[in-house]
Amino acid sequence: MKAVKLPEAGHLRLDLEIAFWRYGWRLPVALLALALGVLIWLFWVPVQVTSANRADAQLQQARLETGRKSATGTEPVPPLQAFRETLLPQAETSLQLRMIFQWAANAGLTVSQVDMRRQVDAANAYSQLQIVLPVRGDYLKIKQFCSNLLQGLPALSIDQLVLKRDQPGTGQVEAQISLSVWQEAAGGNKP
């Protein structure tokens, strides 16, 4: 009788079973980690390197354009200076409040009792007039009113907006809008 030779696939399977018996679950995990590492190195790393090179080229291009702008004299305004330029004069507080109330009336909102207080920063460079404005009206009118506020007064911020509806069937909404009007300090100091 002739000896039967196992095919190569049979040898491989036998070798793998012996290795699994000797090393347990660590061998398949190690082989999987090795295969995953090779796949990452071959496919993911080149994509990331290309992306980083592209971002670096865009950064260099932006730096060159900024250098050209500063050479031509049109430098961008620093954020702190832009903030100081948008501050409203504190002497015109009553005019600013009338504008806010007029926009509320134009939107068809009813305004309840208003609460106001002023805070001044430590350096006396600006002040913050905080206004709590309870209004009642249709949701879309409140949305339009808030939009008009932000477009009409660039030195105004909406800090909080709380909406409440008493009855689900009605279109009337009660809103409490917390606003901040950013103004120059009392003496008009602009450091």
C-alpha cells in the first residue's frame, strides 16, 4: 500500500491547529493585529499624509495672502479692536431702549415688566446693560423680533431665550428674552 500524502492545505490546517493548541487565542489576535497594521500602513497613512500636505499648502497660501495684504496696507482688524468699534455710546441708552421696544411693537408683541441692570468691566473699558424682556406673541413674530434685534444693533447679544406655551392649541407663546447691550464705559473710555 502506498502512503497517502496530505495536500498542502491539510498541512497548513494541521499546523494552525497545533499552533492554536500551543499558543491559545493570542496567536490569532497577534496575526489579526499584524494584518490590520499592514493595512493601515498601506492605505490609511498615505491618505492622511496627503491630507496633511494639502492642509499645509493651504496654510502656506493663506500666509502668503496675509503677507500681501499687510504689504498693501489692508491689514485685518484684530478681534478686540473690532469689538471696541461696535460698542454703542452709553449716553444713548434711552434711544437704544426705545428702538428695542419699537421693534417689539412692530412685531406685534406685548411686553411685560422689564428688568434691567448694568455691569461694568474691571478696566472700565465697556459696560453691559442686561435686559430681561418678557414678551407674549406668536412664535414666528418672536423669531422675527430676535432677528431684527441682532441685525439692527450689532452691539446686542441674545444671552438666553426661554419659550413657554400655556395651552397647546393656541399660537400664543410667552418668551423671556435675556439681552445684553454692549456699550462704552460711562466716560466713553476707549483704551
